Amino acid sequence: MKEVFPDQDPVAAAEVTGPRQPRFTCPIGWQPCALRPVFWGFKEYGPNEGAPAPLRLFYPTLDGAVDGPVLLKGCGRYPLVVFLHGHCQGGGSEHYKSWELLGAVLARCGYIVAAPQILDIASAPTADLLPSGMLNQLVTWLRSAWEHKDVLLPAPSTAFVGHSYGGALGARFATTFGGVAALASLHTGWQHDAGNAAPLLGGLTIPKLFIMGDNDVFSMISEPFWNSIPSPKHKANFREADHWDYLPRSPQNCGTKSSCPEYPAAALAILAMFLGKYLPPELATDLPSSIPDSLRPPTPLNLTTDQEFFAGGTWLQEIDRMEQGSACHVALDYVTPNTRVVPFVRDLPPGRAAERIRAEDLVPKFTNETGDFVFRQHPFPGTRVQVGSTVTMTLRKGQPL
């Protein structure tokens, strides 16, 4: 797709159907996303910084160092992902720091990832008050008081991702507090001892992803239960995958691991595709239509030389390698409802914008009657909405910038 920079050619920019190009404030010229990654970094926060609990915050960066590099700004805003760890016997109070790979992958994809400490996670799925209260405070703090709150897309651009009991806690938070746009679980025992959280899924109409493994009976989902969950829903069942495969192999690991070395990165690639499809970064308006419903990464990627520098030579290729000679395998399943992706219509004349909205079986609505081009639109481009949903647009006189 031809890259068009609005500051150079406003007329051509009005015809852009792919990713929205950032302004000149962006040092790389594109918004980081799952198909165009950058580097990652993290920083520790806690009560001394105003956070309601100790946490690690992962974010996109252009620096090679990962401990406290400069956060990449000026290239578009990022969705918020809250990661909830599970119960690790013997893992100590800092188990939340073990999930570096997950935080790194999602940060490279253009997300701000908060991984808080949850001391009583073993009882969290049934005992709402302390964990859910902390999580509500965490999301509020990040959006209102965090030093870089301006880089976050506004609510409800928030996803909850949880491992084991953390997945159940994420579902409980989504139903209790709302404001969650997507939910993903890794090896959560929905039909076993996940704190009676399974019934909550029946009322959750937000997009959902379930990742599980044949070696972890705890995480398996029966066909009747799968059929009872409302769409949109996706699941990835990895053969030979085990409960703790995501964590580094060490004497301090929390349990058994499989013999499938590609599994952690392959599972996280599916997670990145899921978030990219349903909760893309602000200017990555092409992601929902570029990612198949199966969530299998669309490799090989079409990257510029600069983008290849950040992606490296193996980005999103773990499933391809896994299936070329490994005993591992993944079965992908999904059900999507009658939805549409909101098209990008900013900078278009009102007539053309309305025509493009109607072409997607959506309803155009203008907040003012006069103006030469669409200055603002809601929902955000790339958002998946129900057929017949209204797309509200604000007009402005003059020429697009």
C-alpha cells in the first residue's frame, strides 16, 4: 500500500484506506502495531508513585535498553492492557514480574501493558472486593494520574488478559465494573475451579479469546460450554502445551512445562492478533481488516526497511516454524457475529464520508450541518461494531491539515 503523508498531500491523504500516518512529531513515521512493531521497555511503579499496588508497566520504545527507556510518543495513542497473573505456589510475592515475555510482545505491538501484583489471587475469582477494588483503582490511576496518561486511548479502550485464575478475575472485573473492550485468558480452568467465574462468560458480549493446551486438562473447554459463550469468540488449542509454558525455565518455575519451545511465542502471537483485530492502536486503522478471523498471523509481512529493523527476522513466524517439524500444533476456532469495521473517513468530504459509512451497513450522523471535511469521528476507525451502529462525525470548514 502506498504511504501517503497528510502534511505533504492532503488530497491524496483523503483517499487513504490503510493506516493513518502520524504527524511530523513521530520519529519513525508509523504507529507501532502488531504488524509493524518497535522495541519495548518497562518501568516499576508502586505506592510511592501513586499506584494502588506494585506493578510493572511495559510500553513501546525505540531504545535498545529495556529497563526504563524513553516511551515512544507522537506516533498515535495506545490502548491499555491489564495483565492478571495466576496463582503460583512457591512463586513468592513478585510472581507478577515473571511475565516479561508477554509484556514485551504486547508493548512492541503498540500497547501499554500494566502487570500488577495480586497477593491473594488464589481467592480473587470469588472474593471480589480487594482485587477488583485494586484493579478499578489501577485503571483509574493510569488514565487520570500516571505521568504519561496522555498516550492512552480513552476508555473503554482497555483489554484484560489473565493467566489461570487471572483470566477468571478479568471476567469478573469486566462484568462488575465494565469499561473493558476485550478479554483474553491463558489456560484458565473455566469448567473446573476458576471461582465460579464460568457463568459470567454467558453475559459477556465483548470479544473473547481462550488459549489452552492439550497437556493442561485444567484449561480445556468442552464443546457445549464453547457453544454457550456469546460471540465474538476465538480459541486456540495448542497440542503439547502446558500450564506454565509462558515462564522462563528455572528451578523456581511454578509447575511442569511441555517440550514445545515455540509455544509461548506462538501463543502470544495469537494474543497480539486478537488485540490487533478488536483493539488496535489509534492510527493502525488497517489492522482489523488485515488480521484474519482465525487470528493466524498473516506472514510474511510487507515491511519497509526501517520496520524490518525493529521487527527482526522472525517476528510472528513461530506458528510457521512450529508446524514445519515440531510435535506441536495449534487448532484455531472462532465465531464472529454480524459486525462491521468502522472505516476511516476523517479528512473526507461529508458526502463521500456518509457514502463510505453506509457501504458498511452503518448509519452516518453529523453533529453539525455545515463543513467541508470530517474532522473527528466516533467510534474510532478500525473499531468493530454491530451492523446498523451509528458513526458520529464532526465537520470542519477549510482544508484538511
